[in-house]
Amino acid sequence: MYIINRKRLSFIIICILLAIFAYAYEGTRINVDEEIKATTATPVSGRTIVIDAGHGVPDERSTKQ
């Protein structure tokens, strides 16, 4: 049986609270360090762009005749 005295219990609680504080502080720093990058759209002439969701399942309408 392991008995935790008051001094050791205080130390454990302080360590846990310090770890929670450090984790929360690092989480706020991550958002500040993000860099915003500008994007540009380039004109595409004479081309057709088709975006297909896919999802890995064949289209049921195309198989029926």
C-alpha cells in the first residue's frame, strides 16, 4: 500500500496544473505564429475545368441504359 502525504499530494497537483497551463499557453501561441499567404487566380482561356467528387463509387445513372 502506498500512502501519499500532504507534501507529495501538493507537488502532484502543482505539476498537473503547470502542465495544463503550459499546454494551454502553447495552444494559443500556435494560432499567433500562423502566416497568412495571399493566393492569386490565374486566368485559364480555352479550357474547361471539371471537378468530380468521386467518393470511389461508380455513378449508378451511367450504368443504366
